[in-house]
Amino acid sequence: MTAFQIILMGLLIICAVSVSFSKNLLNAILIYMSFSLVMSMLWICLESPDLAITEAAVGAGITSVLFFVTLKKIHAIEASEPEEKEKGKDE
Amino acid sequence: MSKKRPAAEYQKTFAFRFFRWLSGAKDPYLGEVEMQPQEEYVPDPEAALRHEKEHDAILDKVYDPERNMEMKLFRKLYHATSILFCLFLIALLLVTISWLPAIGTVERPVNNEVAGRYIENGLEETGAVNIVAGMILDYRAFDTLGESHVLFVATITVLILLRLNKTEKNEAEVNDRRFEPKNDAILQLAATFLVPIIIIFGIYIILNGHLGPGGGFSGGAVIGAGLVLYLNAFGFQKTERFFTEKTYKWICFFSLSFYCLAKSYSFYTGANQLHSVIPKGTPGAILSSGLILPLNIAVGLVVACTIYAFYAMFRKGGF
Amino acid sequence: MGPNLLANYGEAVSAILFCIGFTNLLLQTNLIKKIIGLNVMDSAIYLFLAEKGYIAGRVAPIVVNGVTSTEAYINPIPSGLVLTGIVVSVSVTALMLSLTIRLYTRYHTLDLDEISAQLKKEGK
Amino acid sequence: MNFICNFPFFSILISLFSGTICSVLPAKAAKVVNRVVIAAVGVMSLILLLYLLSTGESFVYWMGHFPAPWGNEIRAGVLEAGMALFFCIIMYLSMAGGAHKLYGEVVESKHNLYYILVNLLLSSLLALVYTNDMFTAYVFVEINTISACGLIMIRQVGRTIEAAVRYMIMSLLGSGLLLFGLCIMYDLTGHLLMSNMKESVSLLMASGEYQIPLIVSVALMCVGLCIKSALFPFHAWLPDAYGYSTASSAAILSSLVSKGYIFLLIKIIYRVIGFDIFNSTRIIDVLFVFGLMGMIFGSISAIRENDIRRMIAFSSVAQIGYIYMGFGMGTQAGMVASIFHILSHAATKSLLFIAAIGLTDVSGGSRKFVDLTGAAYRNKWAGAAFMAGSLSMVGVPLFSGFISKLLFSQAAVQVEGKMLASLIVLGISTVLNAIYFMKTVIRIYTPARESGYSIVTFKDMKSYGIVLICFIVLNVILGVSSQPIVDMIEQGLAMFA
């Protein structure tokens, strides 16, 4: 069990670092989603099923959906005003 | 009783002058003190235009991040200090952690009589099989009351930021049609199967909150996710038939009021050592554990509506 | 260095995650990545807190077969606190994201420094 | 138990519940509810204060059916009740004074949302004042932060939204550090209630165990709260947030929100760590240095500013520096001076913000000093109130600012090693204060050539004038009858132990 925990924690750090360095916003959000999933697995290992359910529903579910809809909205704004397209954007 | 003073005498008093000044009847400086107003500046329209242009050019130059040395320096300094601070913080925290009691062991200060009582007497004192639920909704219920209001106040701020008025809303609807896929057959078929299952699962999590892992918040989030999926598959027209801003408002209002009043009752009786009339029931049964089940339902409703409201606000700026 | 760094590896990881999130929040110029950094930071604190309740060899605090002895279950307090905390972080995330949308509709960029520069240029 | 002991609980719950109620009411009714709730809470706090003064001892109130280490508690003493009363007065006056500006600056359909935010802010402030539990404090700190953010960006211009983002980022860093420190503290003590924590902390200090984590946790909590209350290097968000939000918001934010965090810090110092233990750490020296730096740099930035609202905002940075300097002295006298300065600054700063909108309104809405020339003749009440506020800030006798400066210098004289630094900086900062406030006062009293701006008399805005008078009277009361208030603060601090 300890080895599994250590692997999960390693994954957490990898996810966190790659979020910081990813150039693409969509990728960053997906990586954050997997971060949450790993976190919820870790909570099962730590014997807190309440937290695991909540994190899976909230971190991987709701928060990511909110991120996606924000990104979508931003693209929509950008597309609806093409004359301002040259303004700086990461994607 | 003082005699009424004659007007001429009264006009010499300080009070008269003060009130005259206050009411604006007379300016005390006018004609008494030599205070010349500043010379009036007569603007030359051409010069003003030129001046404005120059001003703009200067501003462009000043706030050009490539050229402004001060800004560049500030940004570099900021980066350097932030990185140093973070490195310092990481070192500090690691050193701290190395001195903390070892995790996973029993001999730690946190495993004291508080946790002991929650585990040993939690079942009979709160009636909840899930000790965590009993703890957050009974022993430490004030935190949880605050927590649900955090969610509420966050919704309010999102409403302030993103809710549109009538005319903007129509425009937004047109935009929404343009950017969201409509009538995707695969999505709709999947949603027809999935949405009921998701919502039933959410309800199960809420109702089962005091018996097993789960509770109002996670269940509400699941139901909210189901609603969002339904919305995505079938569009706003379908959801508006059963869920409008009014529904949201009243569901939130009733759930939060119920939460507040129920918990006030329990705090009040607790603090005044009165007997609470709420039955605990047999532990393990679905209708047990006093207020925990109704509170979970209330929280679940609030959270489900809030999640849906967040999504609708983000996507369209209204329901 | 104290004696327990290796035993507390979980807490060490959470401290590292905390600092990664903290650095992201301070240094990322893109607002969405700042918000992700914020979420990482919050999760790290919750991991740190949840580690405190864990006791090796015991099970989750859900009473099974009426056994209510402290020997059987882990400490329930940290779990409850983390549950509260997760709600807080969701609310804050939603608020920050709506601020982001609002700023983007106005300034068409996600870079906070660029927005400040534009504001200063407008000069009001 | 006496029925009055329920009042702290009632005041928190009423203000929370009124937030929920306002969400379904139209704006006008919400406004009435808001005023009534603030007034009711104020009256309850006053009765509670009188009751506590007569009994002379504090009490704890169970939030639930379980006693101390298991359940959740709130606690009321003289200082808490006094603070609650004071917060209610300031909040009522600020809301009343800025109400007419709300119509121009906030979309009509969002007015009731504004009152919800104010109600929730009040409840969170009360909870921060009364709570006896660290985790509850954290939760209500978050409510406070989010509703303060709402207050900043309710007036939606670009600056306020950008300021709100910056405010949120800074605050969330602060909350993160606060929660981390709290977790370490919980790990070491095993309790979340302040009184139990304090027992464990003093035991740990006596036994010499876990010294490093203890100090680190205290430091993290302090830094977190300092960031949240905009101590000097962390104030980047403050000028825009205070300068461009609607007037009531600016007054409430500057005088109450940051003070709520500072009061929580005082509670942590006294009730969690212990005053003597806190003073034996080096943290107070750091607070002292940053406080002094804030006093100087805040004033310098204020001098360089040519926008009246932003100038007042920068002056807040300097005043928060004063408060932290008092903490940094590490003596009882310094603490009393800081708490008195919390009161005096809250009364004065909200007065200045409310008076400033009167002046800008008669200058065509412009906030630049050039346009403000002669504004005090066009709106005499606002001019007089602004002058009173400035005199108080500078430290002229009869006003509250004088007493707080006097208390600070008295406290500084008693501290060895910090006396010279604090006296010199106090002197410099007073001079700087005088420069920028007197500059403004002279500017608004310089007669201008006929500018075409309308003249506002008392009859035009009665409620606004009355609010200004109340503020001035409050300032003078604080300045004239300071001794009873100082005695009350000392009594309250004695109850903390």
C-alpha cells in the first residue's frame, strides 16, 4: 500500500509541474483533471471515502466543467470579434 | 428666559454669521479678504489637440513594456523575489515537517480525547453511522453552516458579475446558438441513458450520507453534473421548462432558510441546556440520526442548483 | 533537519505541491493557469490535513457491526475539515473564473499584467 | 444562563439569515432589511456590552449540545462586544452615507445582491469577532474575503474588476498560508478550540517539544493575516479597490474588512499562542519593521497621488502600518494603542471616504485635485467633514487621531531598543500625513472662479449631512472621552487571558 501511495504522490507532483509548464490551456485543464482523479485515489488509500467521492465529483467533475465552459466562452468571445484577434492569447 | 435680542444685535453674533455661511447666503471672504482667484486659463483648441496627441504618444511610450526600464526592472525583481520566497517557503516547510510527529502512528497529539469521543459516542449522540457526517453536521455544525454560506455568497458574486439584463440576454442567446452544438444525436442518446442514472446516483449519495460515504455536498455535485449534461444535450429550451431563475431562487431560499432555522434551533437548545425534541431514531435506518438527513437533503438541493446556476451563468449569463 | 522527514513523506509531498501551487499563483501571467495553481495549492493543504488523520491499519470511520472502539477507526476530524475546505475552494474557483470571463470580455486577454498596462494607459 | 448571553449567537444568525432572505426580496425591501438588521445587531451588542461591563467576566456559548473540546463555541467579552457595536455603527453610517451613490454606480437590478453581500459581510465580521474556534474562523474569513470581493466589483468598471482579481489572488495566498499554519498547529495540539489550543501550546513550550513547527505555524498564520489585511508590501490591490469601488464599499472595506482580520490576529495572539510566548519570538520584530516601512511608504505614495480617493486609500496603508507597529512593540501598552487605533482609523477613514464623494459630486464627478478647487464652498458639510477627518488623521487634539498617536508614543517610550525608531518614524509619518491632508484641505478651501458646478446645501441631502455629523461626533467622542474607552480595551484584553 505504501508503494502505491508513493507512486500516486509522484504522479501528483508530475501533474502539478506539467500544469505549470504546459503551453496549451486545454491540456493544462485536462492535466488538472487527472490531478484531481489521482488525488481522489490517494484519499481512498488514506481511508477517507467521503473525501474521495467529493473530490471525484467536484475536482474532476464540476471544477473541470467550469474550466471548460470558461475556455469555451473565451473562444466564443474571440471568434465573435475577429478584428481583435491579434491581441495576445496563449492558444 | 432670555429676552429676544434685536435683529441688529443678533447679526453681530458669531452664531448668525456661522449659519449665514452655512446656508450659503453670504461668502465671508467676498470683499473682505484679498483672495484673488487663479488666472483663468484660456485653452487654445489646436494646442489642446496637439497636447492630447503628445500625451497619448507619451503614454504609449511609457507603458510599452519593452521600453519602460522601470517596469522591466520591477517585473524582474518581482520574479526573483517570488522565486526566492517560494524556495525559502519550501525549505521552511520541509524542515518543519521533519520535526512533526510521524504520520500513520497512534501516538500523536491529534489522536486525543476529542477524536476518541467522536468515535466512541458518535453513534449514540448523533445517530449517524458515518462518523464524519455526524461530526460535521452535529458536533461542528457551525463550520458547515458557514461553508454552505460560502457557496451562497460565491453564487451571489457570480450573479453580480455575469448576469445579463433583458436586451443583452437576447443577444447572448443568439451567440449561444452559434457556438454550442445543437441536437447532437449521439450526445442526446447517451444523455437519455445517463442522466437518470446520474441523478439517481446523486440522490442515493445524499440520502445515504449518514449511513456511508457521501453526503449533501458530493451528492448535490453529482446531481448538478447530471443537470449540466442534460442541458448540454438538449439545450436551454428544454431545461427552462422545469428550471428557471425563479425555481433556483426559491429552492435556494427554502433550503438555506431551513438549514439556518434548524441549526439555530439546535444551537439554541444546546446552549441553553434545553431538551431537543428531534428524535435520533435507530442507528443504521434510513430515517435516523435526527437532523442530519434533512440537512443533507437541503445542502444537496442548494449545491445541485448552484452548480447548474454556475454553468448557466458562465455559458449564457442567465438561465 | 528533524528525525521524521522520511516517515512524513506524504506531508513532504504536500508541502512541495503547496509551493508549486503558490509559485504558479504568483508567477503565472495567464489567469486560468493562476486559478489552476490556486486549486493545486488548496488540494495540497487538504492532503496535508488528511494525512494527519490517517493511522496505519485502521479503516474509515464508518461504524461497521456496531463496533465503536477507538482502536478500529482512523481519526474523523481531518476528513470533516477537508470536506468543508473543498466546498470553499470550489466557490472561490467559480468566482475567479467568472472574474476571468468578465475581464476577457472587456480586454480580450488573459494576461493580468497586460490588462494593468492597458488600464494605466487609459488613465482613469 | 441569562438570556442576554444568547445575543452574540443571535446577531451572527440574524445577519446570516437576512442574507438569505434578501435574495428573494426586491431591492427596496432588501435595503430596509439590511438597515434593520444592522441596527438590531448594534442594539444587541450594546446591551451585551453593558451586561458584560456589569458582570465583569466573559462567557462562552456552546454552538450545539456538546461542551468544550468536542463542540463548537463562541465567546464574548467586553472587547468583542465593543468591537461588534463599533462595527455596526460604522457599517450603518457607511451604508447610509453612500446610499445615494449606489443608484448611479450600480445596475438597478443588482441592488438587492449588494445588500446580501453586506449582510453576509456583517455576519462574517461578527463571527470573526466572537468565534472561539480556529477552523470556524477560517471558514468565516473566506466568507469575508468573497463578499469583500463582491463589494469591490459591484461597480463594474475595468479598474475595480482588475482590483478584485488582484485582491482575490492576494487574499487566497493569505488564506492558504493561514490554513497551512492552522493545520500545523492542529497537528501539534490536537485541538481546534482556542482555549484548548492555548493550554497545549503552553505545555509544549514548557516541555520544549516541537519548538520549530510551533514557531513556523505561528509565523505562517501571522503572514497570512498580514497579507489579507494589506500590510505594506502586500498592498498592491488596495488603491484601485478602495479608489474606484462605490463609496459605501470603500468605507466598509477600509474601515471594517481589514480590521476584522487584524482583530482575528489579536485573538490568535492572545487566545491561541499567549501574549508572552508570542512576544518571545522574533515575529514581532518583523511585524515592527514592516509596520514602520508601511507608515513611511504609504504616506509617500499618498503624497505622489493626485486623485483624492486613491490618496485616502494609500493613507490606509500607512495607518495599517501604525497598527502593526503597535503589535511589534510587544507590550500591553502597544497593543492597547493598536486597538484604539483600529477604532480611530475606522471612524476617520470611513468619514473621509464618505466626505470625499460629497466633494467629488460637486466637482463634476472628477476626483483630480485640480477640479476639486473650492469644492468645500460648494458642499460645505462635506468640506467641513473632510477637514475634521483630515485633522483627526494628522493628530490634532480633540479628535481621535490625536489620542491614538499619544498612546503610540507613550507605548514607544516604554520599549527599550524600539523607542527611537518608533518615535522618529511616528514623527516623520505625522509630518507626511500633514503634508498630504493639509494640501487637500487647502485645495478644497481655495476659492475658484465661477466654475458652473452646482452648489449643494444641507437641505438638498439631509440624510447625507446627518451621517457626516454622526461621523464627526463619533470622532470627537473617541478623541474626548478616550480614557473610558482605553479602560474598556484594557479590561477586554484582561478577559482574553
